[in-house]
Amino acid sequence: MPNCLRTCAGSVSRAGSDAMARMTMIEAIRSALDVSMGRDENVVVYGEDVGFFGGVFRCTHGLQQKYGVNRCFDAPINELGIVGTAVGMAAYGLRPCVEIQFADYMYPAYDQIVSEAARLRYRSAGDFTCPLVIRMPTGGGIFGGQTHSQSPEALFTHVSGLKTVVPSNPHDAKGLLIAAIEDPDPVIFLEPKRLYNGPFDGHHDRPVTPWSKHELSEVPDGHFALPLGKAAIRREGASVTIIAYGTMVHVAEAAAEETGIDAEVIDLRSLLPLDLDTIVASVRKTGRCIVLHEATLTSGFGAELTALVQEHCFYHLEAPIMRVAGWDTPYPHAQEWAYFPGPARVGAALREIMESR
Amino acid sequence: MTDQPLRFHVPEPASRPGGRPDFSNVVIPEAGSVRRPPVDIDPKEIRDLAYSIIRVLDREGQAVGPWVPDLDGDALIRGMRHMMTLRAFDARMQMAQRQGKTSFYMQHTGEEAVSCAFRIALGPEDMNFPTYRQAGLLIAHDYPLVDMMCQIYSNERDPIKGRQLPVMYSSKAHGFFSISGNLATQFVQAVGWAMASAIKGDRRIAAAWVGDGSTAESDFHAALVFASTYKAPVVLNVVNNQWAISTFQGIARGGSGTFAARGLGFGIPALRVDGNDYLATYAVAQWAIERARRNLGPTLVEYVTYRAGAHSTSDDPSAYRPKHESEGWPLGDPLIRLKQHLIALGAWTEERHKQAEAEILATVIAAQKEAEGHGTLHSGGKPSARDIFEDVYAELPPHLRRQRQQSGV
């Protein structure tokens, strides 16, 4: 995978050891939590199955043993209660980083996220604040059916007062999660679960590539934070820009390689704040743009991206902006791969946009 | 076996407009008749207290029984003055809304004792997570009346910059968490705040507040689960004022005997108290606060009271309950009852009461004048339009900077 270490962010803040280690995304997330808990005793971690067992995806494995039950503990199966208590803790002065076991389980907590966490600073004019991180595995590709596969990012980006982050690799997952925990405002941290163990490019019929073979599995051992709101260019290209995030970054790279079309792939990393400058510079250069996400199409975050590209790059566009996204249906179980916008669909869009004038 | 078809059940209040007030379903025990258990009692031993009503002041204004609190005449006079201030404040602000100086107001009439007495029992470092009908928590903690009014007027001195509906105060320094306006959401946050205090090994406790109607929200039940599981140092307050706008308390309560009884299944000790009795309210608050402070965990308290006024300035209760229902309320008026007690103690007279009333009214009017000097909703000083964009985040992100530029402020 060429060029994948190129990032737009020069300002990686790093303290302590410069040693690097190979990590999966799970290990990188665990490392971020470990580093954050070690540096700041106000960081507490809890959620369903998160304590003794270490989480159903193992992201919190060993943290209770290392930091004690006061800092990492199991919660009742009550997402409203997990987020609601975390809002109170954050107002107290702690920095809770809670886990919602699947993003699909988030809905009972939505009122606490939208009306409370996101609004506390504003409605109290800064008297009370809510430095809170809500981690949630997101996306499909694991035969999770409609309740273990959703990508609800647009439900968060639509809410003023929230930041929404989606990493696509272990390196970013660690740097962005540490930045999220240190952020003074609530951050929704969506973890593409299909990427936990390898850089999945949408070819579900091929053997899983482990992270150890990917350059972005090389992660600093110690503390490092990536600024929220800085995109990365994963693949430089001159003909068309693909704007993606999470799993779709790898799908876009694969589609570009397979079609031989000279596509530039932008990994947003953070949807809000959004790195508009990187998007605009790229589309003005290429003159073509495909917006790609796994979430359903209508009113998805891609609609916002499309509008922004239109507003800022209209006179540079040589073709209509295209969107490739999940169909506007619930996420089906057996027909998962007919739903998932894989490299074939992205490749077809690439060919189509290159023919369009 | 029965051949009867199924019947759908919708509870109805005892009386509707045109009918006679009927509170025969509110069983009132004698003042002084309910026992006072030690705070470290096993909750299983006091399940009956969730179905009774703890009362201290009897019909003659005497304080009787095991719950008589340790409050001297001066402390009670201060309590009296707090309640009188809240009532006078309500009257002025209700009128200000009618005069078009603000959009909305909510009175406390009949419920003044609950928040005024509770605040006195709480420590200075503790935190309330209030609803919109607990302004006594601010008044009894000497929060400036002018600041409250500036918030109500959304004027240039509004501490929260005109962003919230009137009465949605916020003051960290006065242990008063920012009011949301979405009901019951803060009940579970209070539990989280209390958990944080315990995690840190501090000594501060939290007080959660909710009305009878909003106990039906999932947030209430989530709060009880978390408070019970983690033995959070929190007092869970349910103010049962009988009415949730037009909906009588039986719709939220359902088949449960009382709101206090909701705590029993969670192993949370639950007390029911006469919320119109300043002394009983204080004594029960003190008991629950001591339990929290001594690592004994949460207590659920139901304050039995009555919303004598309308829900808000947008509400007319004569459309759904008998016009004179409040006169039939068997627990009386909290101000009259404390006044009667102070007179019986020899600490107060009718004349002193009248003097105090006049003095308090003058103070409230002076505060109002000062507040209006900083503007009202539709005239005078206003918060800056630029403030719209501040405090959404700690730092203004690029998209909001662009929008602020566009707005031209």
C-alpha cells in the first residue's frame, strides 16, 4: 500500500518514549486508554462487560487489574445510565471514557448525548462542562445483522456541541483516542469493528490481512495525540478525490489500485471538526469527487460533504459529485455483502466519474 | 375461566372540574406517629415508611414526635423568611411575565418548604441537580435575587447569556446544576456526580430532583439501578405535587402504592414526608444526607405536597381539576404552618410577620428594579448576538467561525 504514511498533520504531540510497537486496532485503543489512565487519575473507564472481562472486543482487557475497580468497572445493561452517569462524572471533574458495546445500542442514551452532554457548556455559559468520550464499535462486515452493524455518525455530526471521530488504523486510533480523552468537550469515538483485527478492504472472500503487515500498525508506545480536525491523504492522485473515513478508506484504496484510476484518497479521521481545507485543496486539484461511506445514503454525512464540495469547489468540478454509500435499508444479515459498498461499487463509480464530462 | 372480554384500564383522578375536591385517597397519619429509625438500619426493616407520611407539625402548630429536628427559633425564622422571599419573588415574576417582560415563568406556590428546607440540610460543597420548581435551593443559599431575575429577563446581565428559558438557572458556586428543561435527565446525572465523589474519595454528596410525573421516564429507573448498584452517595428526591401539567399523579404511579415504594425493589430505603411541613422536610433531608455522607448509599424521598398554582404561565388548571381543589388539600400551606409554629413557640407574632412581609417585598422590588435596569426580554440591555457562537465548544471550530462571520456579528 503505497503512500499510506503520508498525513496532513505535522503537529503530532508526543511525550515520553519514542519507541514504536506493532499493534492491532484493539491493542492501540487499549494502549490509548492505558496511557491516559496512567497519566491522569481522573480518567475512568466503564461500560457493559468492560471491567473484569475487559470488553467483548477486549479493548479494556487488563485495565481493571492494573488500575483497580474504581477506575475501570462493569456497568448495568443500561446505555442511558452509562452515558447519564458519565455526564454527571464529567461535570464533577472526572474524564470518563465509556464504552457502548455496539453503536446500535446507543439509542437509549441519545437524549443524554444530545440534550445533556452536548449542551451543558452552552446552556450554563461554561459554568459546567462535559469532557466525556463515548466509544462505540460501528459498521458492518461481521455478519452482525441490523443491530450490530449500523453506522450512526450522521446522528452525531448533526448535533451542535459534539465532536465525532472515526479512525481507520491503529496509529490513528491511539492518537485520536488520547486527543479525545484530553479534549474539553464530549467526543463520539466510532471504532469500525471490521478494522479491529486487520485493514479490511471489502474483499470479504479473501483471507484476512493482519495489521502487522500494514505500515499504520506501527504505533508509538507512549503518549501521543493527533489533533482532532486534521484529515490524512492516504493515497495521492491527480484524477479524482475519494473522501472516506473508517473502513471505507481501505475500500477506496483497493478500488483505486484495482481500477488503475489515479485517485486521491482522503481519510477524514474526524468528521467534526472537519478538515475542509484538505478536501477543498484536493478536489480543486483533481476536479472530480466521490463521497464514500458505509452508512445509509439519505441524509448521511456524505450529503454534508457533497454540499460543502459543491459550495467550495463548484467551478473546479468536471463532473457531478458522486456518492457511494450503504443502501437506504436496514443492514441485512445474510445479504451483508450485497449491502456493503465494497471495491466493486466504488470501482464502478470511479469509472463512471472518469467518463463523465 | 371467564367469558368476559379484556378491559383496558386508564386511571382517573378522584375529581375533575365541576366536582368537589376529593383527597380521601391521601391517607394522612398523625403528626409524630411515624418512627425515626437509625440511619444505618437495614432498608428491609423500614419498608413500611415508603407507605406512610412523616410529619412533625400538628394541627395546633406544635412540633411533635421523634422527627423533631434540631432547629432553633432563629433558624426557623430564617427558613420562614426564605419561603416568604420565594413566594414574593414568584408573585413579582409572574406579574412581570404578564406585563410582557419575559416569555415564561413557573411558580412554587404550596411547594416552598421542600427546596428551602432541603438546602439548609445540605452542605456548601454538595450539588443539587434540580428541576424547574426548586428555586428555594438558590434563595436559601443566598444566591442574589438580581442574578435570578436577570436570567428570567434574558438581559445583558443574564449569567447564562440569554440561552435558556426563564427559571433554568445554573450556578456551580451555589451547588445548583444547570437545569436542562428535558425532564428527569438530570436524575441519573446526579447519581454519576455522586459516584465521581466516591471514586475520588471526597466527602461531597449529590441531590437528585424529579417530579411525580417524570418518575415515569427511563432516566429515573436508570438512576435507581446505578445508585443501588454502586451505593452512590446521593439523595433521590421525588416531589409529588399531585399534578404533571394536566395529568394526575396516578398516571405515572400506576399500580405502585406510592412513588417512594419505587425504591424498595432496588433495596433503596424510601421515606415519604409531608412536604408542606418545613420541620419534617428538613429532618428527613438530614437523615438521607447523613446516610449518603456515611457511605450507607442512596435514599429515595417522596415529598407529598400540592401544586397550588398553575404548572407555568402557559397553563390554566381550571381546565382539568376542580377550581378550588387547593383549598381542600389536607396538608395545608407550608408558610401558614411554619408561621403558626413560630407563633406557638413565642418566636414570632402576626405583627412581625406583616413587617417581614413588607420588608421582603421591598427587597424583591428593589432587586427587580436593579435587574430591569439591565434590560428585560423585549427592551433594554440584551446579551450579544455574538454570544450565540460561544460555548458550543471550548474553542470555536472552523465551521462556527465561518458561520459567525456570515451572521455579521
